[in-house]
Amino acid sequence: MIELYGMGSPNVAKVYIALEEMALPYRVHPVDVFTGEQFTDGFRALNPNSKVPVIVDPEGPDGAPCTLFESGAILIYLAEKTGSFLATGGTGRIAALQWLMVQLTGQGPMSGQMVHFTRFAPPDNDYAYARYRTQVLTVYRNLDDRLAENRFLAGDDYTIADMATFPWSRHDIFREMVDARYPHLRRWAGEVGERPAIVRAMAAAAEVRTQISSADTVPAAALDRFLARGEHAIG
């Protein structure tokens, strides 16, 4: 049984998807990031970076327990553990890893920054909002171009690159914006979103969100700590 520590964010949803697609038994440990549970000594023993997701696999390499953080590393680990959704060699593996890196270095960070400047930044941040909106749309334009010529991001086969990319593409802030502009991405998201494992995974992510606090309800001091701002900013 794999232990998954997380909440309902897109980065954690990637791992739900992988676990469901690979039919791996798992148990969820909700981490209330808005109240600071990720900063406790117990959680930092799992991930010194104080971020979700984290998995603990009691049957890791050579049968030894394995604790792993960073969503991309987790997806690669699970794919190699099960021998599924990532080719063992050749151009298929290279393509999957390449587009996984696009998600990890482009779609994810740029989307996260746009959400921040949409939801949490003070007024008069037009420059920052415009910058990250442009960065997000640039990533999605490139994904759309790729999907114009390929069924999935790595080619004909559905891989961990698709699993990683799906959650942010369906985020409420981006869905209408993306669907209106990028028909090939819309086609891909529709097909991927109908997969039974995706449906189960997104339901699991939604369920865990009901078990933790909301950014709209926690005290201002807790939100400042979560966002590393105010007295928590590093000067």
C-alpha cells in the first residue's frame, strides 16, 4: 500500500492519476497546507522542502521502503516500478520525458504564478498578471501545436507526460481560456478526461479538498506563511 501525502492541487492530482492508472493500492494522508502542516517536523522528515506531494512506498527498490517527493520524480518512479506508461527506451521514452519536463518547468510553474497573481496579489499588479498569462498561453500554444500532429504528447501512446499535463489544463482559471483558443488541446483534454482512472483520480482530489482548510478561511497570518510573504519573506 503506497502512502500518499497531499491535498487536491494539480501537482498532487498528477499522482492520484498515476496511482489510479497503474492500479496501485494507496492511502491518502491529507496535508492541510493552508494551516501549515507541511512545516511540521514530522512532515519535513518526509520532505525537507515542505511541499506536497510525497509518497512512501513500503516496497521500494530491492524491497526496501522508499520515500519520494517532487511530482515528476514520483511519476517516473511509479512508471518504472510498474513497467507502464513510459517506454523503457527509444524515441517514445525520450518524447515522454521531454514533454513531462515541459509540464514541470513550464506549464506547472507558470500556471501557479498566474493563479497567485489572480487570487492573492494586491491590486495594481497588471504587469505580473500579464506576464504570467502570456507565459501560460505560450505553453498551451506549444502543447496545441504538438497535439495537432499527435494523439498524445509523446505520440501515439498515452504516458506520464499526459498524466502530468492534464490537471492544470482543467483548472477552472484556465479551462475556458484554453478551450476557446486551442482546439487540439481541447480534443486531447476531452479524450483523456474520459478515461475511468482520470475520473476516479479527479474525484479523489476533489474529496481531499473537503478535508482541509480553504485559503479563503484561514487566518491572514497562516496564509502569509503559506505564501511566504510578509514576515515570512526572505529579504
